[in-house]
Amino acid sequence: MTEQQPNGNWFRQAIRQAPWRTQTQASSLVLAVVVMVAVIGALYLAQASRTAAAGRRLQELEVQREVLEQQNEQLRAEIAALRSVPRLIDEAQDLGFHNAKQDEVDYIVVEEVPAALGAPPTPVPTVTELVPTYDETLDGWLSEQMAVFREHFGLFWQRTFGKGGPPPDG
Amino acid sequence: MDESFRRRLSFVSAILLVAAALIVYRLVSLQFNVDTEYFAFTALTEYRYQVTVRPPRGELYDRNGVLLATNTVDYDIGLSPILIYDPESTADQLAEVTGLPRDDLLEDMTSQEEYVQLIHRAPASIGQAVQELDLDGVVVTPIPRRYYPHQVMASHILGFVSYEDIGYYGVEGYYDDLLAGQVLVDDQSRIPFEATGGEGWRSGSDLYLTISSEIQYLAEDTLGKALEETGAKSGEILVLDPETGDILAMASLPAFDPNRFYSQDAKLFSNPAINAQFEPGSIMKVLTMAIALDDGVVSPDSTYNDTGVIEVGGIEVFNWDRVAHGVTTMTDLLGKSLNVGAATLSLRTGPTRFYAGLENFGIGKLTGIDLQGEVSGQLRKPGNADWHESDLATNSFGQGLAVTPLQIVTAIAAVANDGLIMQPHIVRQRVDPDGTVTTFEPTVLGRAVSAETTQALNRMLATALERESSLALVPGYTIAGKTGTAEIPIPGGYDPEKTIATFVGYGPVADPQFIVLVKLDEPTSSRWGSQTAAPVFSYFVERLVVLMEIPPDNPAALAEGQ
């Protein structure tokens, strides 16, 4: 009976990768690449979808704005027609009014009160604030998400480990 | 495994791999524009289109903010027959809203044309109702249109805007670039991914005019009645603030409706207040007297001997009544409107100083009013080939020269404004789309005569009116003014029948707040300005002072009913 002698190759034998392990590693690598590509693709697709949806919404809003502006203009025109001097005078006469005559007017002269035809009032302009242009990009979105993540992580670090916090960017 | 099978498998795999690689390459190139030339061209032709964005035209307001011109929308309504899936239902709904015959609509829907127009420029009520139906194959196209809510009122001031969005005449013509804003021609995509807001256009500026819509209406209403009562074929009433040059009203009849410019007589579009020249007649004597007083040739107390006729340059000048009035004061010269007296003044003044004085009053020059189409009038001067010595006499009472109504009222307004001649203007303020407000300040064009001269002349004109018991007098108010009856030149002389009757007056004399010119062309009830234009002035000013809230400066006269 011969006693099995310890062999120096057993360790190498033990750590030598089995063929199945090598295959698994290769597969994992490929899978990781595929997953990464898929994630990037999904992100890009999501971004593109959001942009397209926003664009479509923008087109709808443009049309809606145009219709509302047209209706607004029409209403302004109708109001102006209803407020026109000839119509108001006709209405007033129908209600029994007439133009004031000189002997029907009493004047009370108050110093420093402007006359009826003083300088016209300065119109108050209405300036509409424009919505900023939509210019988000994938890079921008990722940077924004990273910034949010860093901010949250910083808060988490402070709460957990007190002062200090993670090293600043750069 | 069979060796042959292995080779075949490898071959098929290689082919599939190459195919897959090609597909991936194509996807990448399409997605990231690696190969853009062809697709960019296709996209441009298929998915991109050019639009012209016409910004809203600036609006016009009167001095009190009353809207005078705004924008509205008409609609073109048409069909794309190939896109209509349910002709019966579509025809039913369209017929109900538009009033078009249902059978005609059904016939249009079977047309082989790509587009059939049903209504051109339908009103907003119909266009918006069809738009709300949201019918497949029914095309509703909005078309901007300028709208003037007061219709005929102030049409000569405002002008109009053509269907091509171009302003003509009046303020619309003069300020067309400012009102139109900045048009944007933009490439747009039908792909939502590339949608943009179409930025780059700029709205037109809003303009606030100096006119008051109430005074303008009063002027047009008064003028309409005057034309009816005097039989005049046309006329103008101008109202200015002599201190600022603000035009408070500028009425000219006959007028036109700018909403329907396409169907109006084009001869009506011109504004006679700024481009109809006429011989001013006796209202010119105000300027002749002002020049003579200012030069010191005469004083308010001077007299002259009126012989009823005076010969100048071989031509005899007579008074309108052909009567010799003897020793006459300067005030009576004005009150009786004596041609011999006016000619005497211009002769004493001399041609050099007389014509320099007329030029100082702006006669023969553009006033620079901010309205399209102004003309400068005609003034022959010594040195001009067609000037004759007799012109010195005839010009003094308003013959042999031509002015526009605005020109003469601007000149006489200087007499009401201490001798300063003001730039007449129609736009008071401009409001840009970004909110910037620009106010046009009154501009002094120059000094025509001294303040002392005008103070003396004001008193003389007011006294002359009272002495003659003029029909232009306004109870309770001191008014200075002058009548005019201008003959109308025809080839070989003057029309023996037709005249232009005028009256120009201002008040209250102590602090004039308005100057009014009434001009009636060819009145038939009487040929004299004192009998036609003067009472119109009185009627108008009685109501004007109420609108302007000017208290009487002579309440005793008001109580006596004078």
C-alpha cells in the first residue's frame, strides 16, 4: 500500500480555474456590456421620448395659443365696437340723455386739478414673461441627476457621520 | 459533427453576422445622423415647411385710451374631399353652421380636387363655429384683418391696412414699419422632436394719438350737419391745441369706411386736411396783419384811408363790397375784411419782409405732420419766374397762393400761442412690445412774431368779431377769429359762383386752449364764410367747451345770452 504523498501541485490544481468558471466569467462580461448598452439605450430612449412628448405638447400649445389669441382679438374687437362713440351716443339717447348744453353745466374751478384734456395717462404696458426654451440634453439630464445624488449623499453623510462629509467635487 | 455541416453553419452564421452588423450600422447612422445628406434633404422636403409668422399689428388708441384700430380674424373655409370619411354627416353639420346648401356641399365633397374653397373671409362667428366642429377634411384657415370699431370716424387720420398687411394713408401708412412689427419667416418641422416655439418675431408698437374720440365725433357730426344745411359738397373741421400742436380732431367729409377699403372710392382715401390745397382767402389777413404789426409798419391804433380800390402791378384790387370805407382802423380792417386795407399793409411791409414773414409762419412749407401724404402748398416769391408784383397785394388777402387747411391753422395757431409756431402732430405716445413708453414732446418750429404782436392782434380779432356781431360768437366766451371767403381759381380767372367758406377762431382769448378751422367747399346756401362757416364754428365751439370742460371767461355775457 502506498501512502499518497502531498503533491505541490494540489494548490495550483485547486486554484486553477475550471473551464466552466472561465466560461461564466466571459459570459458575465458580455452580459455586463449588454446590460450597460441596454441601460444607456433605455436612458437615451426615455430622453428621446420625453423630448418628443414635450415637442408634441409644445405643438398642441402653440395651436391652442393661436386659437385663444384669435378669440381674444375677436372679443377685443367686439368690445371696441360696443364702446364706440356713435353707438354709446345712440344708446344714451335711447335712454333719454342728451348732450350737455352750456347753461346746464356748472363749473367749479379747483386749482391744480388738470383740465379734461391734460396729458393722456401713461399706458401701463403688460409684458408677458416668456417660458424659457426647452434645451435639456442627455448629458445635462445625467449631470442634473448626479448633482441631486451628490446633494442627497452629502446630507446622508452629514447625518450619519457628523461634520466633515465627503470630499468636495474635483 | 459532420465537417461539411460545420462549414455550412459557419457560413450561414457569418452571413447573419454581417447582416446584423449592417442593420446595426444603419440604425446608428440613422439615429445619430452619421449619413445625413440624403435623409436631411428628404426631411427638409417631407417634414419641414416654411411659415411666415405675422406678429400682431400694433393698436391705435385716442388720447384717452379709446381703441381706434385693432386686429381681428376672418376665416377661409374649405374642404379636402379625400379626407372626408362621412360626407353626409359633415354636410349636415357644415350646412347648419355656415348656411350653405347641403346639396352643394355634398357635391363639393365628391370633387376630385385636392382642395375646394367654400367661403373666403368668413366672419369670426362662422369661422370659429366651424373650427369647433373639428370635422375631418374641413380646413379652417384664420386670416388676420385690421378692424376699425368706429367705422367711418377718423378714417382720414387712421388710413387703412390692406389684405397684404401693408398700411396706407394716415397713421397706418406713416407708421407702417412701427405698427407692423418684425415678421418672422421660419422653417418648422412636423416632427414633435424638433418642435420650436417659433421665437424671433416682434409685435408692433401701440400708438396713442393726440385726438379725442369725443371731439372727433363732435367735429364729424357738426360737419355732416353743416354740409347738409349749407349744401357744401365737402368740408373740414380741424381742432388743435395751439400750445402743444396736439391735433384734437381732424374731420373731413366725405369720408370712407376703412373696414371696407376694397369697395370704397379711392379718391376718398387722401386726407384733404393735409393734401388739398386751396386759396385761403381772407383768413390770410390775420397773418398779413401780424407781419405788419411785428415789423412796426402799423400799430393797433393806426388808420388808413380806404378808397375802395388800389392798383398794384397794373391790377386793381377791390373790397369785397366794392365800397370805399374812408379812414379805417386796423381793427375795422379785420372786422370788415377789407382787401384794400390788406394790400395796403403788404405794400407798406414790402415784399422782402412780407414773404419772409409768411415763411416764418410756415406758408409754402410742409408742417411735418406725422401723417402720410402731406403737401406743402404753393407760395410764389420775388425771384421766382412766375412771381408778379401784383402777387404782393393779392397774397395779402389770400389769393394767388395755396395752403392746406392744416398749414393755415398751424400758422394762425402761432398767433394764439404768443408767436411760437408749434409742430402739429397726431401721435402722442408709443408703447413698444417690451413695455418701453416713448412720449413725443411738443416741438417748437420757430417764432413767427413776437408775443407783444400776438397779444395786440388777439384783442383786435376779438373786438372785430364783437363789433360785427359775428355769427361765430360763443356766449360766455371771448373768441378771436376771422372769416374767409375764397374764390376758386379756374382757367383764366376765378369761378364767379363757387367759393370756399372758412372761419378760423380760437379761445378763450386770455389763454387759448383750442383753435378751430371750419372749411366748407362750395356752399350753396350762401357764398360767404360769415354766413356759412361762422355759425358752424359757433355751434361747434359751444359743445367743444363742454367736452373740454373750459369754464366761461365772460359769464355775464352767458347770462345775457350773448
